[in-house]
Amino acid sequence: MTRFGNAAVVLAYSALWLWIFAAMLLTGCATSAPGPEFVTPSVVRGPQGTDWRALGAVEIIKLNCPAEGSDAYAGLPVRELCISPRTDGNPVVEYFSGPTDAELWRLDAIARELAARTGPPIGFHCTHGCDRTGLLYAMILRYLGMSREEARWHLEHDAGGCYHGLPGVDRAWALWNRTIYGRGTR
């Protein structure tokens, strides 16, 4: 590339980052993660850093990977699913290509388990409590009897409306509803 071609690429990426940051500020995602939210009396979602013990949680399901940070879980048992924030080579870090098919099946098993749960709460989270957490949240709502459209609305608007509209989450939601939802274990 010429010197001007490289400058154009840098300018384009800079503009994209500025737009993403502005959108995050307007939605509140850049300034604070959403607070915890009970899905049922036995299931609570939240961002990394939630005081799970104060919410009565007896176990945590961690959707993010160890490299994304960790919480002090005050001795609570933790199940690590590690739904990786794969970017498929996209230079924009906020791009999430969604869970792999195997990860989607694991999420389905967890969604079925949590939808049927009674007793003390289990908490679940990813880093921000928005996209991976929102996807699992919407899956649980479907297993609780909510329509696809209603659950999708909650995916986009609950947790302070911090859902980022990432293509990977959209792909995973459509694929799960079309091929996995209600089919049981693989």
C-alpha cells in the first residue's frame, strides 16, 4: 500500500473505534456493567465482579475465559464454560463471532438445567454481563415458556440495554432456535 493507503486504513479504524466508543457511552456500556438480575428465584445473572454471596448464590457458572479476568468467588464452587470471545481475525475487539457449535450445545444444556432449577440461586456471568450472558439468559427464558420474539426482546433490552448487537450472538441465537432448542441432549 502507498503511504496514503495506510493512512486511510488507520483513519477508517480510528473512526470505527470512535463510533463504537460513542455508542457504548450512549448505551451506558462503556461506563458501567449492568447490575445483577434474577431470572427466577433460583437463577441470577450479572457481570463479572458481582457479589454473588450477597445474592445468596451457592454456585457460579462462569461463561468467560480465565484470560478475561477473574472474580473472588468467596469459596463458592465455580463451573467454567469458557465461551471464548473469538474474533475470527476481526481487528475490532468488540466483535464477537459467537460460540462454536459445541459451545452452543453446552449452553443449551446449562439453559435447560437452570430453567428447571429450584432451591438456592446459581449465578452466571461473562465479562460485562451483556452478550454471552444475555444469550444464555434468553435461552433460559425460552425454556421457561417465553416466545422466541419475547426472549429476543429481553436479550436486547434487559441488563440496562447493554446488548451490543454483535453478529456472533445473532448467529448463535438463530442457529440455536432453529436446530437445538427443545431437542434435548446431543
